[in-house]
Amino acid sequence: MKVMILAAGRGNRLRPLTDTCPKPLIKVCGKPLIVYHLENLAAAGFTEIVINVRHLGEKIQAALGNGHAFGVNIAYSVEDTELEVGGGIHNALPLLGNSPFVIVNGDIWTDYPFASLKHKNKGLAYLVLVDNPEHNLKGDYAILKNNVLKRDQLLPTFTYSGISVLHPDLFKEEVRGTSFRLAKCLDKAAQADLLFGEYFDGQWTDVGTLERLQFLEQSLCSDKIR
């Protein structure tokens, strides 16, 4: 099973850091965020990695190369225009193939056990959900019977973590090279009862702002010192 790490974003809320450093290369405890992913994915048995790049993408390619230093093989999907998450994944499908693949946001930190994803390819999409952070208190999806996911504000909802298993058919109605949000496709899958998922209560941080980056740095580095 291949893995795609999303790394094309501009990271405006992390400026001025991201003016000169792409968000996935920002270091936490001396190590780039994306390297944590590569090491954990390799340890879980995932060796074929696709990374989409745009903003300062050449720096990501220079830093990671072919991936062999991390025990993986990396192929790059270079984006010339902003495609949003959905469009970026769709654009990379020729590199990902016809089988379900794993998606990991490049700007999160987590101790999620990636190996478990190899057996979670139900429906068109399988999402890992987490407790709602302060920036998304309304959540995204409720978990129903048999791990079916729906948008239902009358039920307890959780936030999409940026970790998922997607089937290429999730994008069959889309046009390659166009910009669109992943949520558009996920909601269609939910309406067809083809969206599944699970709740994860381990460590997870969306490193989307300077404040969250500082919090992660303090908590993670203090744990390492102990």
C-alpha cells in the first residue's frame, strides 16, 4: 500500500517561518515534521511514498531526496498551481496507482500506529478522527454503527485528523488538474454510506499556527528530556 504525504501548502499562519522554509520541514525538537512521518511509516512497513510539493518544493526535494536515507522510496508530484487538498491528491493518482492508499497531512504530529491502516480500506474512504481541537470545536463527522461516518450535529462529532485510507474511485467524478477540497468528495461518500472511520485518542497535533508549534515543541521536547 502506497502513502501520500501532503506537503504543498503555503503555511500562511506559520509565517514568517514559512517564507523561507516549507511547512513540512519546520523542525520540532530538531527534526523536521515530515521526517517523523517518514520514519514512522517505514517502521510500519510502508516504503512507497508520494509527496506533493509546490511552495518551496525544491527545498523539500533537496532535503529528502529519493527517501533511501529514511528507508523509503519517494516520488514527487509537483504542482504548478494551487490545487487544494482534493485536487492535489487527484493530480497524484498516476503515481499512487489503482489500489487504496494512505493519506497523511504533512503538518501534523502524531503517534498513530500507521501499520493498522493496512487493513482499513472499507468503502471509498476510511478516516481517522480525533477529539475536536479549539480551532474546530464543531467537529466534522459522527461515528455511527459499523463505523459509518456522517455529518450530524445532533450527535457527538469528531475532527478529521488528516490520516486516512482513500480509494481512487473517490475522485472518479473530478477533473485532474482542477482545484477542489477533499471534503467535497468525502461528503459525497458519506451520503452514499461509503465513508467509514475510527476514533483515535492518542497524541495528535495540527501544527497550523506558531502557537501550536510552540506548544508541541515544549511538550514533545520535555517528554524526550524525561
